[in-house]
Amino acid sequence: MFKNIFFTLIAFVCAAALASCGKDNVNDPHGSTAVPRQVTVSRVADREGSSVIYFKLPDDKNIKFVRAEWTTDDGKHMDATASFYTDSLVAEGFRDACTVEVRLYSVSTGNVASEPVRQTVSPRTPPYLAIAERVAVNPYFRGIRIDADNETKSRLSFFIYKRNDTVQGGWQELGQLHTSAPKVEYAIKGQDTLEATFAVRVKDGFGHWSEYKQHVLTPWWEELCDKGMYSECRVHRLDDISGEYVFDDKCADWDGHQMHSWGGSDVAFSRLWDDLKMKSAASCYHTKPQGSKIPQSFCIDLGKEYSLSRAMVWMRASDTRMGGSSDDWQHVWKGGMPKLARIYGSTYIGSDPAHNLADNLSDPSWLFIGEGFFTRADGSSDPLPSGVGTDDDRLKLENGFEIVFSIPAGQKIRYVRFQTVELYSFATAVMLSELEFHGSDK
């Protein structure tokens, strides 16, 4: 009895489903072969290297999508599609500013195309050419540096060359950067401090190249300060209880570089110069997470005086995957990663403890020499969401963060104070992997 009722219900449901399909779908299961009506172009927005075509769909339920076809100014056939639920599509891939015709087709559910609607577009100079023309190329420490604004956030490749008549073509490639970041900042190092001819070329995602833009430059001299001479320089503090000047690590409310350790960790102050950047998240500089305050600072004795040019900072991480099987997502652009840091320098650590107060950097013998705002590749400073960063974020972590110093000519520095002013979270532990200082002892 139950089986008969069950099969009767199944038969009824199937019959209802077939009836609801309608005669058209039963007879033509692959969609209608009727020619769809054409779209109407409402406006065109010409941009750098592309044009956005806005259109209105006709009252035709037979339309599945809209297809556009065009031939670029260098002869490439291109096409793009827009679904039934959108009102625009983008024509791109142009070599230069030009005027071309785009053909728009309505396409039915049975893949039947309408007659084309012909629309003229006039894309402006593409980003790769515009940026190649305005990119700033300047001498840098043992190399050159390029800077450019990529306001359209186009995916571009920058190639850096040096004139060398002994290689084929006469140009020796020194490096390349692939990025869609709005601010392009890239430095080539390791060059002689002799006048030479350098060049930059920019390539877009469609295989177009700019011309060589040449610059005759003389790189600045610098060297890596000898890490073997670095040492911890303890600073003093006025103890609230005793009223005496004492070393920071003897103070109950000390806000400096006391270490925080955990099972499997290998933290130490000397990890700041052990050359293990991006090797192990457990081997790092890590202050205590509770009972401390921000700002925090620590002091390094470089071992001798230098005319400092810059510092390089690497954050706590063991690789740059920032997600998946990596545990580094919890350390970069969140947690105890510094967001803003300032660096001060001095020629001496005097016998007067008041000179070395941990929270007194207004002493005139401490010279403010630079600061770093450690943003993500796109310039944002919000904590990293979901533990997944971009390829540009990963590259930025690997290369380290640069702080270029502004120091009066002839000013020597031996002692440096690294002050963390702001973190990416409310935690009060400061986490760093490596610090390098560059300059000259000449």
C-alpha cells in the first residue's frame, strides 16, 4: 500500500515538472535559435589604455550574454564578454592611444548572435607608456632607485638595465619588478660608485614594451655596517620606587626589550643581527606581551662611528606564505608587528645616566634620523585579513622594509635607538626578525 502511494507521488511530481518546462524548452532543449535583439550603447568612458562601454539590454528574455570584438592598433584580435546581469564591458590591450571600432553582439541562450552594434572608442595612452615617461630614476646607495605612481593599479613589469657593450644588445639586465601596487618603489644595489648609463623599460600584461629610457647616474657609496661589532647597549631609567637611575632590566615597570619566550622559542636580543631573516619565526626579537607599554625602544652599539645612510628591517616570519600550512599569518601586518617606528642616533653613551633614559629621546644628543611606516604593498595599514596576503605583500616581506636616513653632512653615529611607536594590534609585545644598518666609516 505504502509503495503504491510513494510511486504515485513520484509520477505526479515528474508530470508537473515536465508541464512547467513549457512547449518551447521541450522542443528546443538547447535554447532558442531566434536572433536576439541588439543592445543600445548608452555611453563610453575612455581611460588610460582601455575604454569602458556601457550599454542597455533590450526587452528580450532570449539574451544570455553580450560579446564585444575589436582589433587593437597593433593588429591583435581581442574579445570580451559581459553577462546578462551587467551593463558594461572593457575594451583593452592597446599599444598606444588610438581610435578603433568595437563590435557588440547580443548572444542568445542557443548561442545565436545578433547583428553587431558598432561603437568607436578612443583609449588614451596606456599606463605602461605613461609611467615609463614619468618614472623617476635617481642615484641610490650602491645603485639606482626608481619611483612612480601607478594610479590605475595596472599589472606592470619594470626592467632595469646598465649599459654594457660586452653583452648582446649592449644592455645588461640588473633586475625586474612585477607589481600592481599604486606606489612603485624599487632599488637596484651592488653597483660600482662610478658614473654609468642606466635604463628602464616598462612592459604591460599584453606584451607591449616601452622604449629604453636612459639616465647617466653615479651611485652613492655605502657599505653594510659590520654586524660582528654590534652589541646590546642597555639604557637607563629613573626607578619610580627607589628614585635612582638603574638599568632597564632591573625595573619592575620596564618597557624596553626584556625577552618573552615560549616552548620551542629561541629569542634573544642578538637575533636582531644574526642573519636569520625569514628563516625561523621562533628565532627572533620578542618583548614581553604583558605589563609593557608603547612606545618601546632599544639601543644598539654599532661598534664604531658611521655616516649612516639607511636601515633595513625584516619582520618576524619564517617564510612569506602567510596562510595555508604556514604559521606566519599570525605575525605579519597584525599582532606585534610594528606599524610605525622611529630611529634616533648618537655619537656617545655618556657616563651620566640621564642621557640614556629609555623614554627620553628629547635629549639633544639623540638625533632623530628617520622613521618607517610599514604598510602593505598596496599602501594600506589595516591588519591583514584572513591570513592571506598578495604576491606583492610576500615580495615586500622578503625584501625587507627600508628606512632612509636624513642626517646632516659629516654627522657620525655609533649608537642607534629603535623606537616602536605603534603596533598592528593592541598587543604590547614588539616582534622583529632582523635589522641592518648601512653607511660608511670613511
